[in-house]
Amino acid sequence: MRFPAILIVILILSLAAGGMPGLIIAAVILAAGYLFSLRLNPRIRHRSCRGSGRASGWLYTWTWHRCAGCGGRGQVIRWGATRWGTPRIREEAAQQAAAVTEARQRNTWR
């Protein structure tokens, strides 16, 4: 998980401009913005398949199979949305995690 440099710059500038109260106000505003963005956009494009839902073969690179990381959907639920998102998104993330755990226990996980 990468922390965007612009957030660090905003926090440093708010500390320089307003001292500790400015830093606290900026941190609260940034946290509220993050929580709001989790509500609007709970899913992101899966990185390893680049959002296509297909992964190329290891030996025969021209062949394709369903991406195991996203289940062929091309999207994954954001890290924060699994904890602070809407109840529907949290429930979906819990169901996906339970399905992965069950598949690994039955040795059917890729």
C-alpha cells in the first residue's frame, strides 16, 4: 500500500502554517475525505491482471486463464472498504475471505 506524496506535503504545509492545530485539522479533513471515498468507490482495479480478469500463462504466455486474485472480475475491494465501508461491502468481503479460506482447506485453491 503506497502513501501518496501529496498527502505528506499537505500535512507538512499545514504544520508549517498552523502549527499543531493546523496539522490536526488537516489530518481530520484528509481522514474524512478517505472515508467518503470508500463509500463512493469501494472497489479498485486488480493490479496483477490490470483489471481484465485474465492472467497469462507462465510457460505459454499467449494462453489465458481466469485470474485467481480477483476471481475473474478484474476488481477487488479496497483495503479500507473491508473495514469501514458500507455494510453490504463489508459482508461481501467477509464472504470472499470465507470462500478463500474454505477453498484452501479443501486444497482446491489455485
